[in-house]
Amino acid sequence: MRDGTDGTDGTDGTDGTDGGGTSVTPAEGEWSITDGELISNSCGADVDVDASALSANLTLTGGSSFELVFDSGSGLDPAPCTFDGGSGEFRCDGQDMVNDFTEYDIDAVLTIEVRFSGVLDSDTAGSFVLGADYDCVGSECAGILGEEFSLPCSIEGGYTLTFEG
């Protein structure tokens, strides 16, 4: 684990910067996203964080950056990411998904801010956190997601990343 509890926080020369440690360079190509597990849920509703239909292509864009391009069915745009090869940590640009229901004569505008981060333990494996912050403006918001949703709220799911080729 690269959380500093095992000496891989860079204080012992294992951060890859002194030539004596190991650095991570993610493999370019198809990565599967599996093993969805709910980390947190302040929304009050039961949510499914199953990742069985989710995968992404990772494209190296130079130096300490890459881009995650999710399958077309996910509704997610490509996510530019910054990466620390020494620690394996990465963080990707968030994106806002805005659903304006006023065009259907429903007084609700739902915004979901999606964010991505994770740690690569090797060139071909790691963990991934997908978080979503939900908010809604309008008098009919309760009818959009259901009465059990308490807005604004946040949900985070944890996943396994595996290079597939």
C-alpha cells in the first residue's frame, strides 16, 4: 500500500526519484473497472455502485499526465488526469453533468459533479474512487431522484483497476 504507513511515502527513497526506488508508469490501453464497493453515501437512498459495465481506455499524454476515456454508455466525458509516478497517486479533472428538466415543464435542474482519483500499485493494477456530488434547484427536485434522496448529497464508490491490454 502506498499510503505512507509502509515507508512508500518517499521518505525512504522508494519514491522513484533517487534511482533506487520503483516508479510506476501506467500501461496504455484498455483497463477494466471492477469490484464496486460503496465507500460513503450521504444521500439516504440505496445506490448501486456495480461497475460490471464500466471500463476505460487510458491514453498517456506525456510526462505526468494521462487521459481516461470511459465507455460510451457511461455518460462520462474523457477525464484528463495528473499522475505522480513515484507515489502512484492520480487525480482527474471533475466534470459536471447538468440535467435541465425545465424543458419538459418540470421545475428541476439536477447537477451531478463527478470526480475521479486513485492509486496505481503497479503499471497494470490499482484502485479507483469515483465520487459524485448531487444537487438540484427547483420546486420539483424530489420527484426527479425519488423522495428517499436527501439533496444536496454525495456518494463515493471504490473500484479495482486492472490493465486488460
